[in-house]
Amino acid sequence: MTTMLRPGDSGYDQELAGFQTAVPRRPAVIVPAASATDVVEAVRYAGEHDLPIAVHSTGHGVGVPFEGGVLVTTRNMTGIRIDGDIARVDAGVRWGAVIEAAAEHGLAPLSGSFPDVGVVGYTLGGGFSLLGREYGLAADRVTAIEVVTADGGLRRATPDTEQDLFWALRGGRDNFGIVTALEFRLVPVTRLYGGSLRFGTESLAAVLRAWRDWAAEAPREMTSSLGMVPMPDLPMVPEPLRGQHVAQIRIAYLGDAAEGERLVAPLRAAAPVLGDTLAEIPFTESGKIANEPPFPHGYRADNATVSELNDTMLDAILEHAGPDAPVPTVVLLDLLGGALSDVPEHPGVGWDREARFTVRALSVVDDASIAEIRSAHGKLFEALKPWSTGKLLTFVYGESDPAEEAPEVYSTADLRRLAKIKKAVDPANRFRLTHNVEPASDAG
């Protein structure tokens, strides 16, 4: 019989713990799954007891607080197999393990900025990669998904079988079942020119405009983002950056280092550089580009995709999320376009392929109250609204009313199709402890 943990049991709190610490959850039962069979048993148990059910791998993208129900954890499902250019990974695998395994074959996955993120949740949200402008979304390279649906059945969804489910999972995430394994194509990358340039508080306005102008001419082989990061005035922070509101330009270029140096020269000239880590590196070191904090913490985040970054928008970003903002906020601007705008042979749920940038805002809960964070983020995105084209579900963290998110994330047509598929595979809305897509009504 599959192990089941209840509040008060030894190991319950450890199994519940994850990277995101600010979203309270207290399931009635936790099932630490070690296999697809364990997941099947957990889903059938939830059905027999009329309980909602959710899934948790690394806990990075936890967006919804809940109490009661069943939580399946997949951290113990860590199998990886590579056959040719296809990787098959179990539900608990993190990107760092795939990066290392693929490198032995001269290949790389479409992983993101932080190797400790779980593969499945990232990919089902679209998967915005360090290699995205050259190779597209991680979701677009998926070839098969094994998933346990609400009836307790283990299905295999591919472009040729379970086509609706294959579409819905890649963007609809955990609304339709619990993925137990994912198969996807790797890419022939072993090295890149990458790293970051960092600039101080006085340079923020100049660097924002320089990066925006530079990005307009960036080739497809260049993926880049700009982070605005308030650095604490603490001894652990390197002296040049301590207490600064840092602008960090992140670079991942799939070309030779000499051409990379030429391409980034205008950015180096934009303002005095406080830190420069740009170099040719093996892809196994790609996590060093952003160098994001590895320790669990509590945060709230939201985002918008936008059609441009004009001066009015950059001024609003500085006003609402810069050094004088009422709530300390990390902002990330991602350059889109390139392969991210191409329509693949088997697209998932509508990614905004017309958008030019994303604007993401994240604040640590310890630095401000949830109400203060929500208010501050709201003012920022309200200011950007005239140019906003939507938002990405994968970068919405910690909102307490998930029902509000689906209409903002999905187009009307996609939401209607998702609701019909939901009705077919989960008519009782068992998988509702998420940013929920409700089953279509009989009238719909």
C-alpha cells in the first residue's frame, strides 16, 4: 500500500516543504510517490473519498493556498533516460540533473535560468529557456506525456494519441491530471557565450534604455533579459554591489565568444560596470548566468507580456519598482521574439507569440506584507496596461484567488477548449487546487 502521511505524522512537514514558503497549504493526506503506480493509487483514493488532489515537485511554482485534500509529492521520482536526442524524465527530476545527463551526449535541454527548478512544472507552463530565441519553448519540444487522470487511469498523450490532452497539458498544467513522465527533444548545444553585466543604482535609467534599444537588433542566437535587483547592505553581498539597486543584464549567446564580445560592446559602454562575468562557458554552468538565490523563501510575483518597452513604460517601471518604490521588488524584463514567435508543428495552449517582452515583478514576503506587495505590483501593471498583451501563468506565484487568473492568462477560445477537455477528463474538477480551469457546463 502506498505511504500516506497525515498532519502530525513523522515526515509530514518535511514532505510538504518546498522552495516557495509563503503559500500556506495543509493537505489532509500527503502521498510521497515513488512511481506511477503510487500516483494512480493516490488519485483513486482521492476519487473514492471525494477529495480534491494536487501535485508538488520542487515547490517553486506553488501558486494557490489550500487546506484539506490530497497532495502527491513526486520528488522521489528521479529517473532519467536519454535515447538519441530524446530525454525521458520522471516527474520529480530537476533541470540540473538533465543538464548533466544530456552533456554526456553532447546535448542540452531547453532549461531556464535556475537548474534547481523541476522539469515537469516548468515545461507544462511553457518553458521559457536560456536558449529560447533560437529553439523556442520547452513545451514545443515535448514528444510524449504520461499522465494519471481523475479516473485513476495512466494515459500516454502524444501528437498522435490523446491529442486534446497533449495540447491542454502544455500550458494548462496540473488542471488535467498528474504527469508521471515527460519525453522531449534535446538540442545540440555544449557551450555558449554567457554571463551577466551589473550596473549600480545611478545607472538604472541609462541601462534600461540601452538594453531596450540594443535588444531591437539582437540576433536569434541571442537570448537576454534584464533584472533590476535591490541588493541588501549586508556583508554577504560583494562590496561593489552592496546596498545598490543593481541592473543585471543576462546574456546567453549561441555563437563564438569573439562575436559575443562584439555584440555586447554597446551594453558594456552604456554605464560604469560593477560586475562582468561574460565568458565562453560549458552549458553545464548555465545556472551561473543569472546566479539566482538557491535557498527557499516566500515570495509573490506577477507578470505581463507587452508589445514594446517605450520610455513611458520604463519610467513607470523605475517609479513603481525602482530604488524609491514603497516595496522592494525584483523586476525581470525578458526579450522575446526569434523562435519564441514561430508557430511549431504541435503548439500547446496559446503562448503570446506576438509579444516582444515580458515584465515580471517579484517581492519577498518578509520585506513587506502580502497586501502591500499586491498593491505595489498592481500599480506597476496598471501603468503598463495600455501595452500589455496578456500574462504567463508560469510566472504567477502566490495569488489567493486563482479563479481570477485563468481569463487573464488564456484567450477566450483557448479557455473554452480547455473547459471542454476538463469536462471530458475531470468532470468533478478533482484537480482544482491550482489556477483552476473549471469543467464546461452542460450548456457550454
